[in-house]
Amino acid sequence: MPLTTRRKVTTGSRIPKLNSTENKEEGPQVKRSSSPPKGAPKKRTAFIDITNAHKVQISLPGRKKEASKKTSSTVKKQSNVKKSLSVSSEGTTADKERSDDEHKLCEEEPQGDGAAPVEELVAAAPPAVCEVPAHLKRQEIPAEFDIDSENSEDSYMCPEYAKDIFDYLKQREEKFVLSNYMCKQPTLNPEMRAILIDWLVEVQENFELYHETLYLAVKMTDHFLSHTPVHREMLQLVGSTAMLIASKFEERSPPCLDDFLYICDDAYKREELISMEASILQALSFDINIPIPYRFLRRYAKCVNAGMDTLTLARFFCEMSLMDMNLVAERGSLLASSCLLMALVTKSLGGWSPILQFHSGYQTSDLVPVVRKVYEMMEAPPDDKLRAIRNKYSHKVFFEVASLPLVSVDVLDRVLLQ
């Protein structure tokens, strides 16, 4: 699909010359030459006179108050010691010895920046160690389940808290749980929704957008349709606007608004797209960081060091699930786990291993219902009108995974019932 083309003066401040009366008022300590050398600049009070540089005491910023505080405390302590010495001269011998000891302590106390009053030394005692609350303690990851330490030098992978991030995303899924909303759309049906998503896949390919952008656009479309009834003529506007918002959120260089008007064949006006963008954001309360299955899929595939061909097969299953209305209600992490399990079984790489159970939080029994739904979807005859995803994954770049035969149901059941 063709795309539109994305679209000596210097200033300075003059320092005024000071007249002779200002130079005379500097004070008698500054000796001025009555006849300065010809061409020499006049000395100005705005700057330090280099002839008096040895008489000027320069202190570093932030140290003046601290030094003065320590000096005043030291002087005060010395005066107190002298007063006690004068009083102790009339007292007992024990008082004299005690005052002599205090005088020695004062003399031995270091002066200058290193001096510290006795009160400060007492206050510098280490505080009592407080225990971290249980809900703030980080989960200990067993060595056999650690998949992030190998990326300790890569700050982009966030190895220190990668698992915490995905645990947080999994918790956020509870906020974005959907149901079959077609009963709220009198003029729409699941087939129309599938046609829209098939078109969005073509848009993602033509604009060369990230897969995260596609998944997020579909999620936002579903959430908007679950809140707002939409006429069938406006369905494409909803999908293209959702893709525009997702591009702004995910892409480094998102397509411009005119590009989305162009791919809609100028069926909508610029004002309509902007108005729909505001409506979608308000329906989602401006919270568009929706957990998508694609992120979980890549994370879980890393747990078992799955090859690119296995990951691509799982991505094919996961992307096909976007078109099925029966899978809209499934959580992204659960759907990603089910697609990965089907890919592992298809490639004869085993089942749901303990490391996958640890990082996903799902047992094999939790995946059974969703795996069966995905299998039934893939087993159904393909619609010749909706072939964007199958054509995409039939390319050599994607290892032609769309042409791979589906695993037999007996093999799949054997793994699911383990």
C-alpha cells in the first residue's frame, strides 16, 4: 500500500567605566598609581584587585558557615575550660586535676576543618537497623530459575528487577479484563471485528510498525467497543485511531495523522480522527499501558531458550488469536503461555517445565482450557477473505510457520494431562 511522505547577531553587556571618584573611595589601603601606563585598563572595584590578592581571604562555597560554626564552638569550649580553671584554683586538688585533664583534652582536640565537638561525636553513633517489611522484601529467585543474571551488563534488559516488572504487569491485567461485548453493539458482529483486525495487520506491515503496536491497538479497540456503541461505518475510524495512539506510545517515529487518513482512503476528516482519539483516551481514562500477550510471550520463551523458529510459531498462534472473539476475555499472560505451550509441543520440545511455572505462575492445568480454544481456532478452515496473518507468516522471514502442520490432538492431550 503506498504511503504518504512524512513531512550574526551577537549580544554582549558592556561594563560601565568607573569614574575617578569611585576609585578614590576604595580606601587608603589600596595604593593607586597617579599615572598608569599608557593603554593599561583601569582597575575596577567590581573585580578583585590583583595588587591586594594576598590580603583577600577566599573561602570555598558551602564551607564558610561550617567552619565558623566549628570555630565558635571551639572558642566557646576553650573559654569554658579557662573559667573552670580559674574556679578550680580555689577548690580542692581533685578539682584541679580534673580541670587539668579538661585543659589537656581541649589542647589535644584537632583544630580546623577536622575538629568535631564531643556532642557531634555522640550524635554520630550509628542508628539502630530497621527490618524491611515483609511486603517490601524482594522475592528470592533460585539459581536454577535465574534467567536475568546473564544480562547483568545490559541496563536495557533491567536484569535486577525484570521479574518484578512482569509480576507487576500480570497484576495489572486484573484491571483490563474484558468480556464478550458484542451484545452491546447492535450494528456489529464478530466477523466485522475480524475484518478490521485483518486490515490492521496489513497496516502494521506496510508502516513497518512494532508488533507491540498492533497488539496494543487491538486491545484499545476492544476496550473502547466494550464501553461505547459504534456504528459499523465508524468501525474503521476506531481501529485506525487506536493504531495512531498505539504508535505514539510504542514507536520511536510514529506515522503522522495524515498517513492514517490516507490509508482510510480519505473516508474520514481530520477533525473526526482527532475527536475519536479524544473519545478513546477518555473511555480508557488515559490509561493505555495495557498488558499485551506479546510481551509475556517473549519473556516466557526466554525461560526455555526457545529458538527463533519456535518463538515465531508461538507468535503466529498468538496473532491469530487476536481475530477470535472467543479469546478476547483471556488474560494476556495466560494466552501467551498457551500459545507457547502449543509451539513447544508442535516442535517436540516438551511441555510446561518448572522454570515456566515459576516465571508465569501457571500450572499446566491452568492452560488446558485456553490451549483447547486456540487449537480449535487453528483447526477451523481458514477464511479466504482474512488471510493477512497467514500470508505474513508464510514468508521466509517468519520461517514459513503458517505452512507447518498442526500437532495431532492425541499428542497435545498427552502433554496437557501430565
